[in-house]
Amino acid sequence: MSQKYDEYLKEHITNVVKAFNWFKEYMPTLFLDENDMNEIEHQITTSHDKSKFTQEEYEAYDKYFYGGNKSYDVIRNFNNAWLHHIHNNPHHWQHWVLLNDEPDEGEIFLEMPDNYIIEMICDWWSFSWKKGDLTEIFSWYNERKDYIKLGPDTREKVEGILESMKKIFNDKLIVVKK
């Protein structure tokens, strides 16, 4: 067990929660009602990235990011851990990409439920919180948006949320609350 990886996990989850709390304060209309908000909050505070603590992921992530070694085995184990992670965490867009057996069916980008869209954006945004630049998410998304595979309704919701966030940042002076 690596203290550095443990510290990273704790900080990451804390920043995901900070991002969610920002949405509660500045964009409460994202939620259907208080019950919806409470359900998503419970989802984020109790299960976000919980699989990273499992045997299938923990050691592989730790060795890949903090082991100082990118051997074939370390990379293979990390790739298996990452696959496990996206298959067990529906807040990742990759979880919603269906790769069909039939070539003529190809890839299908399934629509994500709103609760996972919000958690996904909180997850992405957590790295901006770490850097202390809450607007960094916008350039991060712009650099990747053509690669990120989302259903059309999901993409519209994601980009709508990001645009609303930009508007709030432009209309108010938002400061990072550490």
C-alpha cells in the first residue's frame, strides 16, 4: 500500500464532493427536487471510485502511478484494472459505449442517466479543483470532446452543464474554496 496513492484517492474523492457541493450551491436546477439531489449526493459521497480500493484495482493503480516502473506487467495489470474500473463505475462515459460483435452494428453510444452525468462532470472537474483553477475543465473538455464518445442527448446535457458553469463564472467572481 502506498501512502501517496492513498493520499491521492482521499484528495480526489474530496474534490469530487467539493464539485458536487458547488453544483448544489450554484446550479440547484440540475436536480429534479431535493430528494434527487440527496440521492446523487449519497451516490457521490458513499460510492464514488469505491472500486479503486478493491483487489482488482488498488495494487495495479498504485504500481502504475506511484511505483516508478512501467514494465509490461505493470501496464498490463493497470489496463485490466482500468477496464474493471470503467465496467464497475457508470460515471465513466466508457461504461456506456457498447461494442457489438457484429461489424455492421459497430459501436453504440448509450445515453447516460443524469445522476451519472453529474458525477462524471464532478469527476472531471475534481482535477481543476486540485490545480486551483476551476475553469480548467473547459479547456480539458474542448481538447477531448471529439474523442469522448457520448450519446447525442448525453452530449447535449454535458455541454449544456459546462456552458451554464461558464456563464456562472462569467457573471460572478467564483473563488476556489479550499
